[in-house]
Amino acid sequence: MSNRNFYLVLAVAVVLFALAPVLVAWAPYEATMGLVQKIFYFHVPAAMMMFVSAFVCGIGSALFLFKRSARADRLALAAAELVAVFGVVVLISGPLWARKAWGVWWVWDPRLTSTLVLWMIFLAYLLLRRYGGAGSEKLSAGVALFGMANVPFVYISVDFWRSQHPTTNVVMTLVPGMRGPFWWCVAAFVLLYVLVLTLRTRLEDQRAALEDLYLKLED
């Protein structure tokens, strides 16, 4: 992404996030949960970005393993960090919502448990990259592929096992007054994700270029 396009996307993202709270405030209240249901407008988009980032990390890791693409490996590392970041948002906003909706902060139902496990898989990826030593890139790439394979399981778990969590069709059943604010928030999170992933990948590219310079100087 060129600098001009980057700043254009940044400006659009700022506008989307600035107006998002207004649209969420105007959205109708859910009949049973009331005000607390509005966490939905940020919780679900953050979960979407977590899943997207897991796929980006997995695909980048596959390209690294089978094509020996160092650039793809750096993209995978950046994406794994965003899985961790958006996962924190999901795992904090979810219990805040659950406390009001279910009367408890946490229940070990399929969706919540599998989401926590997915987040921990990518934490393991990052720890392996940081402390695994020589060859850890290939090992962590395998972990990323395993994590990516878990995303569909996390998504459909609520449809196959008894769960307190809403099923996968909840977005499709939103009333018209909720759909607009929801997709507005999704668009804002998508742009945020693209911007942060671009910045983090650029930083990793620069780090790799700096390491190459150090190696050339040592030679």
C-alpha cells in the first residue's frame, strides 16, 4: 500500500470510528438485554478480525513452508500478533456482555472455550517465535496452520453443541435499525485491521532489511 493510499484509508477509518458511537447509540435497544447488548457492535467485529487474522497468519505460514517466502513469514508474524490483540478485545468484551445477559462472567460452553483455545494457540506461536531459537520459524508456521484449521470449528461450534452463546445466524436476524450500525462498525474494524497489519508488516520488513545490512557488514 502506497503512503497516499495509507493516509486515505486512515482518514476514512477515523471518520468511521468517530461516527460509530453515534450510530450505536441511535440503534434500537434489544428487547431482553437492553443497553448492554450494544457491546455486540464492537465484540462481533473484533471476533471477525480475530478470525480473519488467523487465516492470514495460516496462509502466510503455508507460503513460507512450501514456497520459502520470507515476506509471507513476516506477514504471518504480524497477523499472529493481531490475533492476540483482537482476541483480548473479544475475551474482555464477551464476559462484560455475559455478566448482564447470563448472570455470570464466564461459562465453559463450546464457543467461549474454543475461542480461548484459539487465542492461546496463537500466543504459543508468538512465544515459539520469540524463544524457540533456531528453526522456530518452521515450527511456529506449523502451529499457525493448526490454529487456522481451528477457526471453522470455533465458528460452527454453537450450531452443533448446546451453547448459551447466540448461533451463527444472529447477524442475519438483526432488525433493520441494527444492521446499519453493525456493518458500519465492521467496516471500521476492517480498515483498522488493514492499517495496523500494513504498519506491522512494514516494521518487520525494515527489521529484516536491517539484519541483512548487519550481516553484510560482518562479512
